[in-house]
Amino acid sequence: MFNEEATAKIVDRIWKKDASLWAPDEASFDLIENRLGWLTLPVWLRANLSDLRSRTQQLSKNGWQRIVLLGMGGSSLAATVLKECSIDSRVPFQILDSTHPENVRKISEQQNLGKTLFLVSSKSGTTLETIKLWSHFYGLIRAENSARDCCAGDNFVAITDNGTPLQNLAIEKKFLDCFINPTDVGGRFSALTYSGMLPAALLGLEVESFLESAEREASRCRSPMLDENAGLALGLGIGEQMRAGKNKLTLLLPDQFLSLGDWIEQLVAESSGKAGQGLVPIVNEPWLHPSMYHEDRLFIAVLGSRDKSLRSQCDLLESVGFPVFRSGIDDITGLGGQFFRWEFAVAVACAVIGINPFDEPDVYRSKDETTRALTDMNSATELASTQVIGLGVTDNCFQISMAEDSVDIITSKLRDFFLRANESNYIAILAWVEDDKEYTVALEKLQATLRKAYSVPVVVNFGPRYLHSTGQLHKGGPPTGIFLQLVGSTSSHISIPGSNKTFSDLYEAQAAADFKVLCATGRPVARVKLLKDPHDDASDALGRLTDICRMIELEI
């Protein structure tokens, strides 16, 4: 436990932006100091609120029929929370954070695309997926507008940092507007920048209410007293539990705020998951009886005043000895305070365990491998097989095919693969399939089967989204993950402008590249090709895979 003097020093050093709190080596100081701007974002947002309102009103005068946000990771997750938590929005609001050709096609084929406003969001201004998606939709808008002598840039608004290639692109292509975020704020800490607040304003939400909530929380987070500073108390609690070996952070969320889990997942996983340490966020896991949880669990509940069921679950967990932390929220406007509280708590927790929460050293490995693969590949199919052959087939890292391998071979391979699962492990289903309701339901059935069979947490991550979220944890965190990569296929071949590649090529290259990097880190990975013919039904293949896993469960 930390005494009052120690906690006061932590709070003081955070607000003084003392980089040595998270890193002993001076080589990291500059990077950390240039990522602490989130501490003063409520002040920044207050100063820019009037400007945000007037520019949003100007954007809304165009009579848009829908708004589409193109962005990955921290550039889209806060907006996703706000969209999912809002009851009604002024205009239909969609978020495209996938390069899966079917997800791209569905938005591309919507009627009257010329009445769609695209928000292109990227801190670096170079995010591969975001820029490729922009180039595709810019080409469609330009083709649609050519008969009307309009500027295609009028359908686009950029959200980025000063001096980035995206800002230059916005100027060159005459975007409708370009919102510049503070450069000293990292993506996963950017909820209170334009990355989150511009979507909030366009959704018709009252940004000032979010700001007031964040201002109150920021003020409380200056206090050295645990009973006054919820962010400090939460962060110290998480850090102390991690020291005690509890590294599975299970989120308990009310239905209204379920989407908050995806934002917390990225913040926690990407901040803490490095140097062989880290918290594994368990999000959207069905409620289990406390006897089903292992001792490495800690629980955090986000509670509203009426969440009696969640409160009862918390009481039950505490009664049998599990650590449970509570974070209160009254309504959607309280999300501003939640964003700040969680950011402060994660910064504190990482200070306790000696981890720098402001870098992501392993994220770039998959990005670099994808770029290299796209440069060298003749086809995505060739790439995938080459990656596997190049690594060699081992018990730790292999590929099987639902279409080409027999049931006996698949059963034998997966039975041996999952035998390594013990109480310290978690299973991650890395789903490289279309993100829609049908596949989600099929994946949830597979998730439940594996959870029952091996009594370990099972998480589902969609690619390429997780590359900008939990990907850092999977590669750089504790070596307790067991990875089941599921790779579908697609019959949609949408060309990427300015390239001889398609979105199918990009998507399958990202999957194969991440498989290669995971294998290179020594993680156990089973890559399952669901289809041979892209016209076949991947959800049916998922069903057959679940049946095989269910048969294995009966043998255990």
C-alpha cells in the first residue's frame, strides 16, 4: 500500500509532467514529455469550444444525408463510444475502421454518396488503412461529382496533427475543413480532442456538458487524497493488483455503456502491454459464477445509479475475495469525466509497475511487415502460403484449412494446440472476417465453446482493428496468450487508387503479416483458413470449427 506522502508525490509528478515517473532512462524522456498534453485537454477544449461550435454549424449547413468516419484505433474508438451511447443523432453516423472489402463495399454502394461527409482521422496523417480508404472514397466522389463540376474535397474533413501529410493533403485537395489536434497527445489519450469531440458535435451531443464533466474530473485528479481522487485510487488499485499477479482486468459494464469497453480495452492494452508485462482486458464476457474465475482476475465496474444487477454482481465477487473497483457515471455526459479518469488511472498504474504507457514499440512490426509484404507480393494467396512456409510448421505456429484438411487432422492439431492452456493463459480469437452481425454471432458461439472447454478467458478481436488496440499487448505483453487466427476470404475485389493492389490484397496481407510477427515473437498461433472458394459461407465454416472444438471439449 502507498502512504499519503507517496501518493501525493505521484500526483505532483504527473501534473509536473515528470517523465522519470515512467522511465528511468533519459532516452525516453522526450517522447513521454511530448505525450502528456492530455492532462490539460479540458483547458484546451474550453479555449476552442466556441470555434468548434461555429465550424460544426458551418459543416452542418450542407445538408449531409450521412456521416462516415474513416479512422483506426484512437482516431475512431472514442467516436464509436459516443455514437453507440447516443440515443438519436442529427444524421446517420457510420464508422469504417476496417479494410475488409465487404465493409468497404457496403458504404461504397450507399445511395447518393455525394451527400456523405467523410471525416478522415489520423494523428500521424499516414495511417495505412485510413489513407487507403480516403483514396478510394475520394475517387468515387470525384467520379460522381464530375458531371456537376464540383470539388471532391468538399465531402471531406481532416482531423490530424499540425504538419502531417494528411494536413497537406487536405490543403492540396481543398477539403471542407481540417481540424488540428494538439501534437502532444497520443492517439489513445485523444478522446477529448477533435478526434472525439468533433464527432460528438456532429452527432448533436452537447460538447460543453462533456467538457464540464472532464473539467470536474481533472480538478479532482489534482488531489493527493484517495477519497477525493477517483483516478488516483483506481490507478493505484490496478497497479497494486498487478504487482500481486492479477493481470486479467475484467470490465463489468451496463448495457448503455457497453461500447466504452472497446475504448478502455485499447487504452489499457496498448499502454500497459510491453516489456513482458501488461493487463489483459476482458471485455463483453458473459457473467460467470465467481467459482469459474481464476485468482488472476480483478474487476472494474462502471456503474450508473440504477445498475442494481451490476452492483449485486460486484458484491458477490467481493464476498468471495476478488478485488472489485467501481467507477460511477450518471448519464452520457459523464463520459467526458470517464475518459479523463481512465487516462489518469492508467498513467498511475503504469507508474506503479514501471511501464511507459506512452509508446507502442511492437505495433509498428505488423505495420512494417504489411508494407513489405504488399511491395513484394504477387497475390495475397501467394503471400499467405509463403509466410507460413518461410517460418516452418511447428506445434507452436501452423496453418490448417477447413476446406482442404480432414476433420481428423483439424481435430488432432487443435486438440494438441490447446492442451497448453492453463490458469495463467488467455485465448484470443483474431477474426479476419467481415465485421457484421452474422459473423459476430458465430464467433460468440466459438468463444463460449472454448471458454467452457479450457476455463480461461477468451477474447474476440477483429482484424485489422486490433492491430491498433490489443495488438501491442499480444506481441509485447506477458507471454500468456494463445492465438487462434481465423482467415476468411472475399469475392469483392475493390481496387486501391494509385496502386495495382486491391483491398482484398491489403486485408489478407495484414492478416498474414500479423501471423508472421506473432510467430516471430514466439507466441503460439494456429492459423485457420476458413474458405477455399471466396463465394462460400465463412459463417458456416465457423460453425463447423465450433463443432470440432465442442467435440474436443467432450474429450477433456
